[in-house]
Amino acid sequence: MNKQLLHPSWQTALNAEFSQPYMQELQAFLDQEAAAGKHILPAAEQRFNALRSTALDGVKVVILGQDPYPTPGHAHGLSFSVQPDVKPLPRSLGNINKELLSDLGIDNSHTGYLQPWAEQGVLLLNTVLSVAAGNAGSHQKRGWETFTDLVIRTISQQAQPCVFILWGKQAQNKIKLIDAERHEIIATAHPSPLSARRGFFESKPFSRANAFLAAQGREVVDWTLP
């Protein structure tokens, strides 16, 4: 694990974790997977992209995902985001774009590359930061959740209020880590085609997030993608 891949603010906050036994065990597991010929996604240098792109003191919104896309060429370390040249978009991401169009009239259907959001303070965090190609969920319960739970608690302890967008039951299991008295929690159905029509569509997460940020005197997010 290379903590130098994190933004300096996150290196300071999480420095002690990299020497913890669970992280050593996680690294050993990843080494074993690689030695067995497994293709691990995303590439090691992209695994901490969320924590490199968004400084701790700059977090405005957290959008919590599960694990990276298991399709080679898709994942690059940001939840729900894909590499710039990916077409067609994953269906969950397509539904996110549909809801954004309905909510704010912003048409991002041309891309699924969400890096500009991350650079504005939207922490696009998966609860698990790696996966074996073609095998969704394959790196769950190996230690990543302990690490990302600490990330969530660390944000919750920050002085500046922010928004946690929790889509689906797995993300909503993290509510217990968040100080709901200071932060805004937007919890709805997941944008997956299996559940989007059961409470994701018309939930207006983007305008609600910006309304909360504005009420707190924080700069809102421009959700438009180039």
C-alpha cells in the first residue's frame, strides 16, 4: 500500500492505518491474487484516486459506492465513475445522468468520467477499493471496509458540515458512522436498473445537496461535466 498516493491531508489523517495488521493482511491478499494471475482492478496507482482527488478539508459531498466496476477499462478509483472513453455507460451511471437531467436540467449523457466532481469536493468513495476482473464483490471482507469506515468517520468529525449521499441498503448501513445532527444525509434507492424506479428517480439528490451547502455558506457543486 502506497500512502503517498493519497492527498497530503489524507496521509496525515490516515497515516497510522497503513501499519495496522489488517492492512498488512489486505496487502498480502492482493499480492496472492496477483501471483495467482488475477487481474485486479483498478490499477494499483488508481486505487486511492478518491482520496488523492479530494482533500479532507475540501469534502463537500460524499457519494458512497460499493466496489469498483469489474469490467477491465472501466474503474479508475472513483465510485460510479468510468474512464473517459467508456461507451456505453454502465446502467447505474446512466440512471444517475437521467436523474441529474430531471433534477437540474444538466445533460451529462455524453460521459461517465466524474473526475471534475471529485476536484470540486465530491468524494466518490467505494467501500471496497479493489476487485478481481469479472468477479464483482470478490474483495469484500478483506479489510477495505475497515479502512473506508475510518474515512467516513473522519469526515463526519470535520467541523464543516457536508452531504452524504447513500444510494441503496449497503451504503445506508454506514449511517451509524455519520453525525446526522451536523451533516445532511440523503438516503434513497440505488440507481441500479433493479431498484431505480423504487425511490431513486425523482429523489433530487443533486439539488438537495446544493441547497444544504448553500444554507451552510459553502460553495455549491457544478454538476455539469465537460
